[in-house]
Amino acid sequence: MTERDEEREERIKMEIIVDAYTQDEQAMGWHIYLEEMMDFPFEVRCIDEQEVSPLEEGETVRVIGKPSSEPSLRQQFVTIEWNDREFGVPLSQLEPVEASADTEQAVADWHYWLER
């Protein structure tokens, strides 16, 4: 279990899931937060192979956006460029390599949320 980070907890409570009473509202809060905070495009590395994604651990790709897929509290997707194609993969399997401070914070917030 991830150690509690009070500053991150406060940001999640006050900026991301503020006024969100249902899981759907919380998921939409995350979707909006990530979309607004991440500066596209940015480089990421795959840190976790997942069944729903073709990426292998250690592989580096470019994130170019956020798809309009239905957000959930367990999975947020980002659109990547991979082998001359564009498609969505779980943000949980990626870590920024070359990205803005806001992007790094947003991705770290999402990873923290999932690990709690």
C-alpha cells in the first residue's frame, strides 16, 4: 500500500472529486482533471504490461491525447502513437519520461489514487 500523501490527498479531494457524490461523478472528475492538466504530446514508458494493451514493459511511446471513452474510477485511457497507429491504452501502465511538471503531477496523482 502506498504511504499516505496529505498534499496529494487534499488536491484529490478539493480539485478532482470535489462535489462528486457518485462513482460516475468521481470518474468524470478524474477524466476532466487529467485532460486539463496533461500537456500533449508527451513521452512515456510502459511500466506494467496489461492484457488490454500491446505495450511491453520498458517500451517508450508518445501520448497525443485523451480519448472520449467512458471514464471509470479504475481505468483512465490516453491516446498513444504506436507503430503508425493511434489508440487508447490505460494510463496506469505508463510513466512520463519527458513531460511538463503538470503532466507528471497528474499522472502521479492517478497512480496514487489507484494504489490506495
